[in-house]
Amino acid sequence: MELSIIVTTYKNPELLKVCLDSIKKNFSLSNAEIIVAESSAQEETELLLRENFSEIKYLPFKKNVGLATLIEKAYAKCSGEYILTLNGDIIIKKNSIENLLNLIKNDPKIGLAGPKLLNFNETLQYSCFRFYTPLTILYRRTLLGRLSFAKKHLNKFLMKEIDHSKKQEVDWLMGSALITTRKAISKVGLMDKRFKLYFEDTDWCRRFWENEFSVVYYPNSEMYHYHGKGSDSQSIWKSLLLNRLTWIHIMSACKFFLKYSGKDNPRKKL
């Protein structure tokens, strides 16, 4: 098997169907497999897959086990030399998977690659970043973020100054759509399950850099992403006081900073 596509989902069978339809429409599965792993499994999802996608392997979990566990369990069941992980809210375009696959097949130094993500109105969705610092969290979660120096810092974090139409090496990529290899995973490992929600992708990318693999943003592959931004959808004060996802994000950030306390950015060593 050349490619295994792991699709992770959480309580959204309608959007999952759109995702799977887009894969079947835009990519040949002659040498590929799809595995759907679902947290807080829904009966509707099981029915959907049984009636419309009977060839797809389905791994349901009653509890919300988190992205890292979903990928770990699906990886144990897959056989592809190359591994593409997709959130269930990704909709692929024609040639998007082929282009990612060709990129990583032809450059063994690349450990992780991700596509250009688009909103449904065709506008750019920022999906490649520089590594977080504590100031990044502070500016994003407080009124300080409205000040000019903070905006400059956040724009740098979002890599707004780069040409998003060109291939780039980046610190980390949004985990909504990532391709890697079985060989790289055997060296780097899978996502760290200490990060149940948020920072799994940031940490994973950093570990690829630490193991001397590059992380590449590749706009020759384009995919649509329905991005909810649940942790910052309210006003700053309401978010800090009432939004559970905000506090999970902050706690995950603390875990990340503690894990890498005193360590330099691994990209500087390469």
C-alpha cells in the first residue's frame, strides 16, 4: 500500500461526508486506503460509512480521546508507506493529494508537509507559523494584542510577510492536513498524547526538526478547511472567563513551554 489516509472526526457526520466525497471524487484510491477515527462516536457516522463508504475502515471511540490518540490508533491499523492525516472538516481539491505525495516522495529530507488551506470564499487561511513564545499567548489572549508592537509580533507568528504562493520551510504547520512517511514516524514518533487538544501539531513539527527533518508548507496543494476557532470565538473577557477551550489552549501552551524550557529553536541548528 502506497498511501494511508487517516481522517479524524468529532461529532460532525455531515461535514465528514463532504470530506470523504471530495477524496473519492478527486483522488484515485487504487493504491490507497482510508481510515476514519472518531471521538465521541455518533451512530449517524457508523450509518453513513456503512451505507456510502463500506470500503473505509472505521475506528469509533465512545469518549473524546483527542487527536493524538485517534491518529495513534488509526496508524496501528494502516499499512501505507506514506501517511496523510486529515481533519474531517477538510475538503480536498483536484491534485491536492497527488502533489503532496510527489513532494514528499522526491525529497527524503522532508518529514512533514502541508497544503495551502483556503476558506470557502477562496481566501487564504493562515496555516504555517513560527513557534509560539509566551508573549504570543499573552498578546493573543489579552487586550495587549491591540497594541502596535503586539500586532507586529503576531503578524510575524502568522508569517504574514512571506509569499504564501511559494513553497517554504516553516517552524510548524496546522495539523488539519499533514503528510509524512512511515520511515520518518519510526524515528520521530507519533503525536505526544499529553497534548489532548491544541499544540499536538506544534509539538510534532518541532520534534521533526529536532530529528533533522524539514517541515514544509506547499501551496501547489490546496485544500478547503472549515475552521471553527472555538477557543477564541468570543470577546477577550468572555473567552478568558467562560470559554473552556481557551483555558485548555492556555494549559497546553504551558505544557509546551515547560517541555522545551531552555532549548533553542531546532531549526537554528540545521
